[in-house]
Amino acid sequence: MAVTEQQQQAFIGKHLAEAQVAVELQDEDMVLNIGPQHPATHGTLRVVVKLDGERVVAADPVIGYMHRGYEKLTEYRSYPQVTTLINRIDWLSSFANEVPFIHAGEQIMGIEAPPRAVYIRTVLTELSRIATFLLFLGEMGAQVGAITPVFYGFRDREYVLNLIEAATGGRFHPNFNRIGGLKDDVPAGWIAETRRMMDKVFESCDTFENLLEGNEIFLARTKGIGIIPGDVGKGYGVSGSNLRASGVDWDLRRDAPYLAYPEVDFKVWTHPGGDSWSRYWVRLQETREAARIVVDLLDRLPSGPVMAKVPRIIKVPPGESWVRVENPLGEMGYYVVSKGATGPFRVKIRSASFSNVSILPWLLKGVYVPDLITILASLYFILGDIDR
Amino acid sequence: MPDDDLTDAEEPAAAEEPAAADEPAAEEPAILPEHVGMLAKLQADLGDALVEAVSNHGDLVVRVRNDAWHAAALAARSRLDCEYLSFISGIDWTSRPDPPNWDPDAPSSPVQPKEVTYGAAGSDGRFQVFAVVESTDDKIQVILKTDVDEADPHVASWTDVYPGADWHERECWEMFGVRFDGHPSLRHIYLPGEFEGHPLRKDFPLLSREVKPWPGLVDVEAMPGGAGEEAGDETAEAVAEGGE
């Protein structure tokens, strides 16, 4: 059957009209700018998201608002001065930050800290972990709309910060590590006080469990949201509790032993879920585990000096060393290159949050805007740790 | 009492120093037994593109040819099961030029030696890119290094092997000016878009230090009462010693 010209044009015209309707109905993608100043981002993280309705089509985190150029600054400072800087990378667990850098220096110099110093370092690292995670447990509730936990979080963290302050003199920036040991021994009565506080930490973990795990809203907002498969997480360099919550059984405290961890028997908690809930759950268990480690170490604290014999002027011989440890936020490492001067030649700072956040463009694709906030909260990053 | 301690501490350390400097030099060519197998697997894939390998403080450091950088990532990922990317970064091995108003005797800032030396596994020139990959199952890690041409610094991108390489390469490009061929969008990550220069290159001046020398211990005012004055002098001397 022959098709007349008229029929042909009618056919084309109809399709054109339909196409026109489809174009009119199609939403334009909206670009939403979250941050840099936003309560959900713990600082100055900006996320530019492209939305189709309530759904995120593409996300681009913009970082660098807090870039302080620490890698450059370390090249102009001596080793003891560098610890002051690296205290401010992850400011919630500053003590844990110092340890790998000091280790790198000690490794190149061939110095070992005395056993008591090693044990106290381990205790203080675990206390930093508890302080960081208690705040997380509070924040996590706050981000899904539960206001109560955040007050408990801040209150209970203060118990631990008081201990850190009593031992080091600084709540947030202890600057307590020296190449070869510690600045001071712990004060009298500190050990008994720490034991007492660890009981409170166990109690507050139970409180958070009761407050959050029975809360239907909390479950609905976190279960099955923001799933990171283990393989994807590894490719992006996601580490620490975030990776363990994706079922990857990997903890540097056990797998690359440092400090006094080989002498402690502790459990590495994992969860196969990979969602926001698993990240919360793993951190809750790790808070308890950290408190157990502290109590265990305090029972066996060796006596003796806290400082090895080191030259008054720290000069690190030429060499390079890569030291990475399990910080509260994940794998933190320093690649220290020395050319024999009083200061490092180059320090590469591998911070956990940088890699943890780099997965966001992948992770946020397809999530709803309100979930975006809980995902950010559950990844738990510190801006200083991203921007350095 | 504190004085005694200090002098005690200094003597043995001074005696040890040359020994400590000799040791790594003697150990360096040795590959630790646990690294032999790993190295053999990499060698099988990379062949003569693997330039040098050493064990450095318990880590395997492998230097590959620039054109084999991508193959090295694939080899580490498939042969050694290193699925976890720790970081990618760069280093500039040249020494820092002195700022214009620099007084070499002033103890204001740690002085780096002027001669250019290279670290573990050596280097051909000024720039190097290095990365750490780890296997979370086998609990091993490899440090990979490659030399980068000074006039035209570029190397293959790892973004198709490790998605996390994206941000690390952007940072390395920004800080050292090393181009990563095949990277989807090499743009600034930390610094504003209009920023010029590559801050972590050694010839990029730290402006605050150009304007004012490092206000270190020498600026500390003496404590009233004499005792502090003494301590102040001591520290100033100590810093001067260290600065030599």
C-alpha cells in the first residue's frame, strides 16, 4: 500500500507533538549546593548534588576550604615542631595522629620507646578512639532527628577528654609524644580514675544502644541506606570502621601490629551489611572493645621510664619510612623522607577521611536527599582529616 | 640534675650515629624473605620494566619504568591481590633554594643538605610518583615508585584500576604538576581554580617564610629571675648546633 505524502506528514507531525510533550514533562535537573557551612558536614565540606526530584543524580564533593598545607609546612619545621601541626589533622583524636609520625621518626633513627611509654601510648590512643566514637554515636542520632543522644555523646566524651587532659595537659591537642617516648608519666591516681571512667563508658554504650537500636525511625533511616560493597570500598581506599562495616575483616591493630596491640587479646568487629546501620553498629562495638583494651592494658602497665635516651637535638639520619596505623577514622599513615637534617625532607600524610569521602560521588548516586545527610554522618569524617 | 641527664644522653647517641648511618646502607640490597615471593610475582608480569626493588623498614619498595606504571598497578592488583589503594603521591628530590634574605647561620629553620640524594630504590631525576597498595586478605602491602620526566612530567592514570586514584591524582597534579594521562578530569582539588604553580615543588616558596624567618626558640624572651635566661641561651645554642 502506497503511503501518501499527506499520511507521511501526519505521521511525522504526531510524533513531533509527542516528543514535544515528553520534553515539557521532563524535569530539569536541579543543582543543590550543600555547604560549605552546613551542620551536617562537621565543618566546611561542600557537596554539589544534581537532583532529579528528590533523587541525587550526581554528586561532587568540593573540598579544600580548610586546606592548611601541612605537607609543605612540615618541610620547614623540625621534628618536635611537626607534632604540633599533625595534632590538628584529625582534631578529635589528636593523640592517635601523633603516633604514626613519631613511629616513622623512631624507625629511621632506630630508637625504641620503653615499654611503659608504649603501653601508655596504646592506652591514650584507645581513649582517643573512645572520645571520637562517643561523639559519633551522639551525632549519628542527631542527624536522623533524635536530639537526645547528642547530649549524652558530648557529656560522656568529656569523661574521656578529662582523662586525656589530666595525662597530657591538653583536651584536644596533647602534643605529648616525643621521639623516644612520652613527655611525662601519667599523674598519680590516673590509672584508678581511668578504670572508673571505663565503667561509665560501658554504661554509656548501653545507653546509646537503648536509645537508638529500639528506635524505629533510626532503623528506617539507616538500614539498607548507603550500602558500600567491600570491593568498591577497597578500590576507593575506604578504611577503618567503614570498611569493617562492609564485611572486610581488616584491622591494622591486629594485621600490622604496632604499639602494645600484639600483647592484647581483642576482637575485630565486622558487619556484612555495608549500610549506615552497620557503620553505626561496628563503631558502637569498637567503643566497648576499646574500653576493654584500656582496662586490660592498665592491669599490666609495666613500670620504668617513659623516655628512651635520645640526643637533645633530634637529627634523623637519611632514610625513609612508611608507617600506617589504625586510627579511629581509618588508616592513617605518614611517609616520612629524611635527609639527615633536624626536620623532615618530605612528609606525605595519608589521612583516612580523604579516602573515605572520595567514595561519595559513587555512593550518593541514586539516594534521596534526606538519606544523604545520614550517609555523610555514618561515614564520619573530620574536615581537618580531609583537607590537611 | 637535668643537665647531667642531657649530657649523658648526648654522648652515646653521638657515638651511635655513624653506626646507624652505615647500617641501612649495608642492609639495603637485601630483600626480606617474606618479600621474595611477592617480588617474583611482580617480576613475572613486569619483566625488565621493574627497575629496582628493596626492602625498606619491613616494606617492599618497587621502582618501575614510567611506561609500566599502569601495568604495575594491574600486576599488584591481580597477582598480589592488592585491591586496596592507600594513596598516590609525589616527591621532588631537589633541595630547596634559600630564600632571598636567608642567613645560613641563623638557626631559624631546619636546614636541608644541598646535595641531591634519592631515597629507597633510587630515582633517575627530580620527580617521582609513589603509591601504596595493600591486600586486605593477605595483609601485605607494596610501595610502588616511578620516575617522572622533569621537563614534561606525566605518567599513566590508575583511575581505571583503582577508582580511588581519582582524588589522589588530582592532588598530585595540583601539588607537583605531574599530569596523569587518562584521568577523567584533572582539576584543582584543594586550591582555588585560578591558582598558579605547584606548591609542593621545592622551588615553590613558602611566602610566610620569605617574609619572616621562622620565629623559633631564639625569639623566646628570657624568664625573669635568671634561671630562665640560662635555659634560653642553652636552647638557642642547641638550635644552632642542630642547624649546622
